[in-house]
Amino acid sequence: MAVLAGSSAPSTGRGSCWEIERQVQARGALAPLPRTFYARPTETVARDLPGKILVRRRGRREQRARIVEVEAYLGERDAASHARHGPTPRAAMMFGPPGFLYVYLVYGMHHCMNFVTEMDGVAGAVLIRAAAPLDDRDAHALRGPGRLCLGLGVTLRDKGRDLTSSAARLYVADDGEPPPPIARSPRIGVDYAGAWAARHLRFFVAGHRSVSGPRRRSSSHT
């Protein structure tokens, strides 16, 4: 497994903050990340998302989870991206502005959430594949993009929500925890994309039990 530059080696002991998620609960109010966070190259945003806190508000209830796995989709040139055919009715949202929620259905039944990236007019999005619950739920409760949306109640009704608004019902925050050890690998389930299927555009917390795909294999260095 290759750990990206600037990351420490993964810890697998029971005392690791990445193995005992209940001990790293975010404290107090967390502010949404600004639009400038998303208005950057998609790979950069994807690399920076694992470790951040995903906050979901539903009425008086607030759920929090730590993002542990994402995939970058690079727009029109990316054969695995919805934007590969241009700004179609389905993919138009990927062309900006950044910092909005793009939700779609897989097989007509599983919701997938994505964060729009890049400057306005340039297509890009990051698929959120898995998160670690910061409550008493099982570590696998939000493991996989469909399960993640189901567990947080994200549906097509949430498509277009502003992730940066102070009144956002879904947003990403930084709780100040040290960056986790990040690894990267090819994306999952994009064999149809030719050479793009081999690109290392999946970023995940190395060895984390809530990651939905391979947790230790990576051959890409930065």
C-alpha cells in the first residue's frame, strides 16, 4: 500500500483514533467548508476530503460521520464521468458552480452523493463512497455510496443543495483532527471506461474498517 506524501503510517491498534471513532466525536458547532474549498481541481478536493466531518441535519436531529473514502470524476475528458457527454440534463450540474450537492440514482434504487468541484463552467465532482459514523451505529452502517445515502437520508430531493450555506442541511466541516493516512487506487466499478479505469482516482483512509472497497492495496505514489 502506498501512503500519500504528508501522511503518517496507518495505525491498527485499538487506541488509534481511526479505529475507535466514538472517541473522536466532533465537539460543538462546526462551520461548513467555504466554496473556495470546492473551487479547486477535483483530484485536490478528493485528496483533502477523507478525514473531514460530514454533517447531516434533519429537523432537530444532527448526524455526524467522518469521510473515509471518495472518488474523483474529472469531467468531459473522463470516460467514467457523467459529464463525458457534455452538460446533458443529468450532468449539467457538474459544470458548476462548485460547492453544491449532486445526487443521482444507480439502477433506479440506490442514491449516490457527489460534491461539485472546479471553477464554474468546468465539470468535476467527487463521489462520497463511505464514512465512519460518529455515534453508536455500526462501523459498516455508512459503508458504500448507497448505504451512506440511506443512512443519512439523502435522496434526489437533496440534489442542488448548497454545501456551504450556514443553514445547510448537509455539509462538510473540518474539526481540526490531524490528517489521516491517505492511500489511493483505481476507482471501483468503472471497467467500461477503458484506460480511465486504471487511473488512481480513489482516495481512502488506509486500513480503515469503514472503507467500502479494498483498504490496503495501492500502487500509486505522489
